[in-house]
Amino acid sequence: MKKSRFTEEQIVFALKQAELGTAVPDVCRKLGISDATFYTWRKKYGGISPSELKHMRQLEEENLRLKKLVADLSLDKAMLQDVLAKKS
């Protein structure tokens, strides 16, 4: 997963500013992000606290790591099965 250059607190702060009435283009300009990035954040992280966001990111990173591990183990298994099939 691509590492965000923004912290959980910055993302939640940006979303909260828009909720409190600051115009979305103004929030985006201050952070140097596109409107699309802001709306992606709002769709993905809207309504959660910084600690919940941090926990969610940790789970996403762990999920990615485990998926890679499963893929590696699946390849190892397939190679071992090929070797066994050739020996038989």
C-alpha cells in the first residue's frame, strides 16, 4: 500500500474543517491536495476518529503483508508439488 504523506490527524482535521463550514477548495488549497483526494478521504475516512483511522491503516498494512505471505507460500507449494511429481 502506498504510504500517505499525511498523518491520520491531518486527514481527520481536513475533513472536520469542511464539516464545520470551510469550503472544500479552501481546505484542499491549504493542504496542497486535489478535490478528488479530499473526496476520496471523505468517502473512506469520514466520521472516524484519528485513533480509529490509525488502527484501520495498521489493519490494512497487516492485510497486505499477509496476502503477500500467502502468495509466496502458494508459489512454494506449487514448486514442491512439481518437484514431487517429476520424481514419481
